[in-house]
Amino acid sequence: MALTASACAGQDSASAGGNSSEIHIGAWLPLTGSTATYGVAEKAGADAYFKMVNAQGGVNGRKIDWTVKDNAADPQQTVQIARELVGQDKVVAIVNANGTSQAEAAFPFVLTQSKVPVLNEVGGAENWYKPPRAGLFGTQTLYEDQAAAVAAWAVQDGAKKILVVHSDPAAFVNVAEQVAPVAKKLDPSVEVDRLPVKYQTTDYTPVISKVKSAKPQAVVLILTSPEAAAFLKEAKLQGLSLPTYAYAPVAAESTIALAKDAAEGLKAVQLVKAPSDDDPAVQEFRTAMAKYEPGQTAGFLALWGWSNAKVFAEIAKTVQGPVTAQSLTAAYQKAARVDPGVSPVMSFSASNHLGTRSVQKVVVKNGVWTSVGDFYTPPARD
């Protein structure tokens, strides 16, 4: 009986909102807890976009109603929230939610049982898309491909000995392990070593001593933003100056705020253009943030939310007739060359549920993240 009731709830949710004047979607985000900075900023960016679109008349005349609930980055809370969003709120899709393990916990109920799509989740793992899961579509270049991009960047800059400094949890280790194969594929003479660091450590004094002893020509950071800032500050304090590269989680305003001038020259890849860019699409983002989300920082994390909201709205526009779970899933399977302007062009199909592998190079110049070149696709990983 419980399974039947849940299935019926999913069926009701799939048709809910189809004939109304609204498109009701939902999300779980960490608005409190240790990762709240990600959730609050991501929500602000998406809110700004949806408010702007609604003020312009909505999507094909339908206003977007985005219900966001705080999961505090907890998988168990996420499952309960998923049941509320699907069963009580009758959302037709989960859009722009956050968290890999949190989403995994909710997939059985949302994707399998209720047949409600999960669209543009921030986070993800390679096994989400190979093979593709029914109803799951992503816009974030995999962390593994981000590692491939920074590996290639360091080699192209001439580094012959690279040290990858990474947190010790398995998720970070997996990403760090992608650097060596790509670097050696581009230049077999390159040496790559790894230095694991205890997760969330605050004392980087012994870490920098080990880096100096290893004598690398370049360093790659697979760390959280606070950890990367601690690394940079201690490196500067000990007089260590090396070309330093990082993946997208490090390319955040918080890294500069914490590391201050020690972050100058830091190179990283990102999922979006630098929020300070003069690009018209980025300027539109900053203007909307100032109008609809005053007091919130128009930074990278907000731009992630904005981009994901825009991708959803652009694809939803292509739906002919009622906007339901089924029609949105079908629309994503046919969505080709969706251009958010601030992030790579996205293309999906029935066999490809990850919209992009591309990244953007960014560098800290005069205390500000600045885009270098345009979006590009990193070397393929074996």
C-alpha cells in the first residue's frame, strides 16, 4: 500500500502544474550547516534569474514557482525533503539542487519510484551519466574532467614535475588520481606525485615543508576553498612561490577573501565565466542580482545557480503543451546547443545526459578572478 501510494503521488506530481499558470519545481539546498555558503549563494543566483523571467512574463506565459528547502547537506534530510516536494508540493521536477551524496540518497524515491526528473544538480559523479540514468540530466563538468584540464594546463606551461595536494577523503583522492594519466599522456617525461592532507586541517605548516622537500615545478590543489586558502597563506609565509593550479571548488571569492594577497596568480578552472567580466551575459547577471537579490554577493556560486536556472527555463520554453515531468524529460533529451551565455553551450540527447565537458580558465589578477580565453574542452581521459 505504501508503494502504491508513493507511485500515485509521483503520477499526480507528474501531471501537476501542466494546465496551470505556473511551473512548480523544487530543490534541496544546504542553507544551514558547514556548506551553507554554497547553498545560500546558489539559491540567490537562481532566485534572481527566476524573478527576472517571471517579471518578463514567465516561460511561455507560465510563472516559475521554485520551492527550495534546507537539507543542511544531510542525505537523510534530503530524502524527507524529496518526499515533501514530490508528494505534498507536487513539483514536476527537482531543479538546481545541490550535493552528490544527498542526491544519491533521494534518487530511488524521486527518479525510480516517482519518475520525477532531477535537472541541473550541482555535484555529481561519473557513474550518474555512464550509463545515463533515466530522468537525470546534468550541467556540471565532472570533477575528473576538471582535473584533466588543470593537468594539461600545467604541462602546457612547461611543468615537468607536478605535485597534487589533495584532501584525504576518497572523493578527493579519485579526482587527484586523474592528474597523472593526462599529464603523462601529453608529455611522458612528466613526473606526478600526490600529497594527501587530512580533511579540513587548518595547520599547513608541515604540508608546505613537505612540498618544499618534494621540489615540484607546479602544484595542483584538489582541496576545499578554505583549505586552499590555508595552503596559499602558509606557502607565502614560508617563501614558497610556485605556479599553482586548482579545480572549480577552489575558484571562489572565499579563497581570495581568506588568502588575500597570497592568492595572487592562482590559476583554476571554472564552470562559468568570472563574475567580474564585461561580457553582456555576465553584466545581465550582476544587474539582476542587484535588483532582485540585494545584499547577496554576485559571485561564482550565485552564477552557478543563475546558469542552471537559465538552462532549465530555455529548455522548458521548448515544451509544447502541458509542462509535466514527462514533457520536461523529453525536452531535455532533445535539447541541443542551449547557450546560457555565462557557461558552456549545453547539448543533451537520449544517450547523453551530461550537457558539457568544457571549462573556463580563470586567474587571480589584482585580487579579482579574471577569465582567460573562452570555454574549452579538456583532453579526454582514458
